Amino acid sequence: MTNLVTTGFINTPKSTSIMRNFTLLTFLLLLLISIPLLAQKPVLTPRTPGSSPYTVAELSSSFNPAVIVRDRSLSSRRPVAFTPHTQARPLIASDHRITRWQAQPNATTGLPDWIRLEGPGLHMGTPTEQSRQWLAAVATSWGVAKPAESFVLTNTHTDELGLVHLSWQQQWQGIPVYGNELKTHARDGRLYLLHGRALPDANVAVVPAIDADAALALAKTAVAKHTRYKTLSADELQLLGHAQVEQELVIFYPDETLTEAHLAWSITLVPNLAANWELIIDAHTGARLRETDHLCHFLPPNGPESTTATDLLGIGRTIHSYEWNNQNYLIDASRPMFDGPNSNFPDEAQGVIWTINGNNTSPVNDNFNTTHNVSAGNFWNDRLAVSAHYNAGEAYRYFLETFNRNSINGQGGNIISLINISEDDGSSMDNAFWNGQAMFYGNGNTAFTAPLAKALDVAGHEISHGVVQSTANLDYQGESGALNESFADIFGAMIDRNDWKMGEDVVNTNIFPTGALRDLSNPNNGGSSLNDNGWQPAHTNQQYTGSQDNGGVHINSGIPNRAFFLFATQVGKDKAEQVYYYALNQYLTRSSKFLDLRASVVQACLDRYGQAEANAAITAFNTVGIGSGGSGGTPTNTQADLAANPGEEYILYTDGNFNNLYLRTPDGELIANPLSTLDPLSKPTVTDDGRFVVFVAQDKTIRAIEIDWANNQIVGTTTLSTSPVWRNAAISRDGLRLAALTDDNDNRLLVFDLSQSSVPGIPYELTNPTTSEGVATGNVLYADVLEWDHSGEYVLYDARNIIPNQNGTDIDYWDIGFIEVWNNATDDFSDGFISKLFSSLPDNTSVGNPTFAKNSPYIIALDFIDDNDGTYYLLGANTETGETGLLYQNNQLSYPSYSVQDDEIIFDATTSGDAILGTVALNPDKITAADDAFIFLDNGFAGARWGIWFANGQRQLVGDQEAPATRSWAQVFPTVSRGSYTLEWALPEASTVQAKVVDLLGRPVWQNQWRNASGPHQQMIDLTGLPTGAYILQLRAGDRQLSQRLIVAQ
């Protein structure tokens, strides 16, 4: 390459007297006076406020560049810099905006699973009709092409509050998608919520290569490795209540991720009454995709063993039996659910509570022997049978009187208890379990010193599993399974509500020193790890992530258990149990996770009670780390790099007179001569995959050039806006958003959401934030250069400012800012929070033309002007460490662009008076030069300017790390109300908290501030009286901040 020689200036960073590495502070102290950047930046006549109406500008509705990312699959969608937060795919509903009420996408898929509709256009017709419209509107966000065929209504229910709840099953070509259930909810005839799980359309053949019989044979072989398979007798089938084998063809996504779908057989089989297995068998290959033991044991598998048995409580109880042929049976037919006309005693009673003797046999073995508990004259000397029978009756009474639930299944089904159950080797069973149809009680052995039927909370726990099965039917695996166990514990504790302990009447204190198997108030239960008997995690930062115990169903239940304890302590057990049952019955679905529990409980609070109860629930979940406020996870690496774009590399540029656009390879081969004959008014921007080039042409219209790299052809040029009012435009790297400036030359930035058609730009006012001392840095006249950060949330810009001078001469300078215009967590426009690259600049000093490194979102290159010797400096800056470095000493503005690998940088320069592109190699820190600068492209007599280095490959634009805790330090709820909101936050140290609500033009409509000590705090926001519409809450405390969109509804 030719050495780059400038006229009259130092040509290489090696010979300059300025240090290569110096901090921002040193940099600002050294450079006291500068030539105004106005010498080369466009000098425009600023708009005088009030002189004329603002230009109303919109994009052409025929262009929808959101297709850029339609086929891009991102395995993780978390930004890596500039206060990032969780991303979700855009939600599209015709011309109406849908936003998430709980701003949490599904943690595994990133797809929306808790959605509220704000627009008025999808609320016509019955709840069923509205649901179909809503599902159609949101379907594209899930990747579902034919929602009318894909979502089948399975149930409609109107509850005691008059709310209508509808359940929908996702299917693909008539085959249900395993675990994918959606629910919609209507109040006063208007739909207000949609939630659940949906996944993209499957790409799988739906004709099985393995038929049902072959799949069942594979399932039986697999189960035989765990337990004995036998054909159930007629009596056992009667106890079971359904077929021994149930089989269904399904679409199955392993681990609920967006990986390849499988056509599979879902097979539930009961090899014996002591086992209940579900297997997912690939219908094409026969592979076992999943196998789950659905038997709920009171003790976790491989947990501590119990000891010897003792007598029961010894308290006399009133029990109900049934006399038949001069004998009394432990069959309670006194309850409202009893169905006399359809009962045949004693073996076919309907609607009864029934206690049966297992005679110390095992349901695993062929000799399993069950008999009635009978007595002549209604005298009962078997205290074990009395305890089991009484406890079952108490559990029935609890659900009936508390929730008006008629039996386990809610339809008057039998409640069956079997006592004196042994292990298959004949030893006493040290456990209790629910097999999906009945409760089985062992008499204890090691971990328990008494028959488990002695404990009311044990009976309540097992019966509650049946209630869970008949409502949300939570999958017995992972977090869903932990919720299943937690609800059983919660209702067990509410049935036996004199304490928060489970199993305290039967455990062996030599095994469980605290005297309890589990403790909802203190899940650690006297231990410090899983090595200690009875220990459970109390917070998500202790959560078990292994594969044992179906992914920790008995272990991790301690986390939601404690959340319930905290909630009930605040609002009382009576309210708490109502809220949790309502959430279970109306909102949770089979695959619900911890975050779904949080959202469902908060919603149930609002439905049944009010904001105070919702606040208590949120505080409880925050305390255990479920959702906002959690302290689990690992610290974010704020200097994490992205993988380089793997595509072919190109250089886009215009000639020395800003005519045409050209395309070359980095080694100089001319690819497009020209790419476009349109002359650019501003430096173009390119999407990260190189498919679209967007710029403002000389006629002040916004243009987009589409390139088909697969076929190496230019698809064409589209006019995004035909209005001749534009000065600059920048497309986001993922192609979803556009930022633009008009020729009003004012301090407004317009941002467009390209995923929606015909949506006007949201105007953001560019201002200069004040310092903590309240000193203003000046008034923004207008911005010039625009570039999106990698997350698609922030726009990096430079702007011309005026500082009024008391002596009559104003100070005119340029600086660099970041404005947050999009919130990935809420998938909506953000509040426009502005921060500056430099907190202050010396007099007459200017910076401008910033650009991000391609793979390091914390690295920026920029122009700096020093009037001390009339020199322009191309600098690099690390926004995380505060370091800057010298890249090149220029004689003009550089307009830099990093290479695809970030190992060099190209920039505008001149040599012998000709406009060229220069280049300099970079050190690994990316902010200092590794060598002399060289000529990169001279383009002959035509010259070259505004070089942009890019590649045309696909890559992940965001990193894998968790969002930093500063994004979850505060929250506001609800986000939609008639004007009353609750704001809560937690501070690690004393701080001043500033809160402000602004409209979408940035005008304050409410503000306040408080001086708080460390710890949690709460305040109310009253926006009643404001016009209905959208507003932005801005909350700041030190370096922490929160931005949340609020809706004031009618």
C-alpha cells in the first residue's frame, strides 16, 4: 500500500507529541482551544422555535424492511452494551400496537408469552371472535402462518367474577403441538389478556414411519428398565379410572426451544399402580426424545430414608362411613358430590371419599391385594384408616368451602386413599405418592417414624396434586414441575394451616433435625446445601439446574414456596390462597415457568382484589429472585465482543464530489460501478447483513438499495419516503428501525418502527442533560451523523450546540450523544433518555462523526478538533474504561469506519489535494494505531469519500450474557390504568431518586424526587386528569435508571 502523506501536517501517529493512550480527563485537560468543527460540518440555519409548523413526515407504507430479519434465527437476544435488557420479537397487529404487560419474553425461546392489547381495533365481536382476531394479529411474532388452522378452541369458562376464560391448543396440520396451550381472557365483553406458549410452524413430515403399536413396544421396553410392567386387573383399572395406555401423535419441540420439531408419539402408560410414565417417541426414528416419571412422591427421589413407624395422632375424629348389608365401609357418601343414582355399592360408588386397604402389598407386583376397610356396627379400631379417611375428608372440605371446588377434578369425582402400601420387596414403604388417580400411603421406614397418612398436610399435598392435574396440569419437569410441587405444598399448608412446615407430624428428627420435611417460610430448613436433608433453595441464585429429580421438581419448589409465604404474610392466608388458586385455575398452563407464576399471581390480585395485593405479590417474587429485583445470575461482562460477520467483505463509498455510490472489495476489485447513480446527501448506512443500503439522496428523499447476495444482483432501489424533507437517515443493524432528521434543522430526531406499516415517526427532542451540580452544557440546534448501536435500542449521534455567552458572543460547538429510542424488553419506543460520550468539553473544542466498532459495542471512533495547532485528530474511545487513543492526525474530518474484523479502520483523507480513503492498522485495544497510516483507496481522479466497510453474512447481533441488575432495580405497575400507578425500587445505598413522566414529545407532565436510605421503597404516581394515551416514566438514582411506557386508559 502507498504510504499516506498529508500536506503540511504530521502524517503518522508515531511522530506526534500527543500520547497514544490517555484518559478522557487527560484528553480534555490537554486540549484547551479548538477550531470549530463548523469548518467542515454542514452549517445549517437552525429553525427558530414557533416560526413555522414542524414538518410532518412519514415513510411510504409500501416498504417493509422488517423482512430483513424474518429468516434470521438468534439463539440469544440480549444486547451487550449501553444498559441492555431482554429483547423480544416485534408484535404486529395490523395498524394497532400490541405490547407486553409483563415485559418478559419466554426465557427459553424469546417469543412473547404474556401479551396485552392497547389498540382499540381488535375488540369487536364475542370473546371467541376477538380471540381469533388477536391470535391472527400476533401469529407472525410466533412464526405461525395460518392462525385460523393452528389454534383450536378447547374450552370456554366463565368464572364467579364474570370473567370469560378461553383455552386454545396449537396444532400443525391437525396434530397438536405438545405443551403449547394459549389462554385468552375477557372482562365485560372485551379481551384484555393473551398468554401461554406458541412456537413457529413445524417443518416436519406428519406421516409417521413408526406406527402406534411399534412406538408402544419401544415405550414398554424403556419403562421396563425402571419398573415392572404388568397388565392391570379389572379392579386395578377401576382404581386407575382410565386406560392403562394413552397414546397421541404430537409435534414435539425438545426443551421448548426453537430447534427442529419432531413428529412424535406421546405415550402415557401405567405399568403398575405404583408408576406412571410418559414417553415421547420420535415417530420417524423411534428415538426416545423424553421420558418422565409422573408419579408424585412425597419425598424427592434419592432423598433421605425414614425410620420406624409409630402410632397416629390419637385424636378422636368424626368420620363418615357407608352401611351396606349390615357392614360399614370407609366410604363417605355424605358430601354434596355423592351421586347415588349412579352408585353400585360397595365396589362402584360414585362421588365418594373412599379409603382402601393395600394389605402391605405393592402395586408393582402381581399379588397386589386391595380390600375394603369394613366394620361391624360402625366401630373403627384401625387408627391408620381413620386418619387417612378423615384427612381426605378435610382436604375435600377445604377445596369445597374455600374455592367452591367439588372434589379433586372439580366435578364430584371420587377421592381414593390406599393405606398399608409396601415396597415391591415387601418392606414398609417410606413414602406417599399420587399416581394420577389416587393417594398411596406407606407406613414409614427410615425417614418417617409414623405412617404418612397420619399427617394432614401430607394428605393435603397429595390431593392437591390431583387439583393441579385437573387445572393447569403443570408438566412434571423443570420449573413447571417445581410449580406443581409448590402448589401441592401451598395447599397442603393451607389445609393444615397452623404452621408453614410440611410433614412435621411424621418425620424422623434424626434425619430432619428441624422436625420438618420442608418449610415454606425457610426453604433452607436448617441446611446449607443439597447435602443437608430437607434443604431447598430459597432464592433463584440457589436454584438447582441439574437433571436429577425431573430437573429438581422437589428441590426448586422451595423458591415459589417462599414467595407464597412472603405474600401470605403481607395479605393474609385467606386472600393469598384465593389468589393462588385463581392463578392456577385461570392463568397457568402446562408449560408455565416461574415468571409465568409471577405474572399470573399479580394478574389474579388485580382481578380479585386490587393494587395493594398486587404490590405485595411483586415484592414477594422480587425477594426470591423471580422477575424484577432478582439478584441471581452472574455479573455482566460489559466489554463482551460479538463474533465477526462471517460473510464476504465490501467497501461502500461515494466519489470525491459526493456523486454516485460504488462498491469494491477490500483488495480493490470494483464490484458495482456504480451501485447507484443517486448522489448521497448524507453518509449511507448498511444493515449488518449487507442486504440494505439506506441514505438520503440529494433530492432529500430517503432511499434504500436492496442487494441479493445469493444471486449477486441488485434487486432495486426503493424510496422509503418521497417527501423531499430529509437531511439524514440511518437504518438499524437488524433492519427493524429507522432514525431520520428533517431539513427543519431543529433538535428533533424521528424514529420509525419498520415492523409496522404506515406508522408515523416518533419525535425525540435532543437535549443536553445537566450535570449533578445542575450546570447546563448548552442548547442543541440540530444533529447530523446518526448510527444505531448493536442492540437496536440506542442511536449514536453528533449535534451542534449553542452556549449563550453573557459577553454577547455565543459558544458554538459539536458533541456526541446516545439517545435511547427503543426498549427491547417492552418491544416498544423508549423514553429518549440521553447520555453524552464526554460529560464536558473545553471551550471551543468539538467532537463529531462517531462510529461503533463492528464487534465491540463499547468501542467508538470519532473526530476531534484542536485549535492549538489547527489539527484534526481521529481518536478511539472505550466507553467502559474511559480510555481514549490516537488513531491518526488528519487535516480534515475523518468519517471513520471500522473493518469487519476490527483490526483496521478506514477514514476520509487527502493526499496531494485528492480525496482518498486512508487506513491504519489497530492494536488489540482497537483505540490505538499499530502502524503508520496508508492510502486505502484513491479511486483515480474521481476520488473517494465516506467509506463504509461491511460484510454480507448472518450473525448474532447481541450477546449471551444476562442483563445487568441495574435494569431490574425498579418497576412500575400496572402499566395500563386509569391514572393510578405504583412505583417501587430497591437501593443498595442511600441515594436521591428522581422520577418524571413525560409525553411522547418529551414534555414533563409529572415529576417528583425523594431522598431514600438503602432498601426497598414504594411511591404512588397519580396521572388522573391527564388525557388518555401513552406516556414515558423516567426514573433515576445515581447511575441506575428505568424507562417504562405507561398507558392512561379511559
